[in-house]
Amino acid sequence: MIEMREVLQRQIAALWEAARSFGADETGHQLLAGLVETIAEAEAQLAGLRLHLLHEARLSGADGVAAGVRQSVRTTSGQAAASLKLSFDLGERFPLVGAALQEGTVSLAQAEGIVSGLRKLPARLSRAEL
């Protein structure tokens, strides 16, 4: 686990270094725009991965993972509850939205909005009907 964290931290440091090296010309602006878009996609993918891991923890009975989310200083209790609920919904009820988030096709905010709308539909609808 520590190795994965170190790899991720090295990649983030490389992105910071690249961001500092962009020039003020048109090429630099294009590189900047490309990096902003790449980071937005990566944010969505990481959010999707986090929600997937939360769902997997729930399925495997790793209650400590959910407790860690609830007790984290990085989030409010309301945000933690919403994340845990969204992880369940993406894993169980709306896997296509979860897949789009994991691919970076939609942002976390878009996935939350889509799921919020889908939750308002009758529960009797099947996955195919959704």
C-alpha cells in the first residue's frame, strides 16, 4: 500500500513540476489547458475508485473502512454519509453511472446529480428500464 501511495505522490510531483514549466506563450496556454482537463478527468476517476473501494469494503464486511470515512477530518459527517450512500447506489443500483465516473466521462458532481435524479424514479423499475 505504501508503494502505491509513493508512486501516486511521485506522479503528482511530476505534474506540479510540469505546471511550473509552462511558458506564457500560446503553446504554454495549450499545455496548461490540456493539464487542467487531464486533472479533471483524473479527479473523476479517483473519486470513482474511492467510491468503488467503499462499496467493496461494505460487501466484504470491512466496517472499519466506513468508520474511517465517517471519522475523517477531511469531511463532514453529512459528506461522509452521502459518500457511503453514493458508493452503494453506484455499486448496486446504478452501475453505468459508476462506470462513467470510473472512466472519467462524468465528474463526481455530475454522477451525484444523475443518481439524485434516478433515486426519484419508482423503485420498481429494473436496471434495464433505468
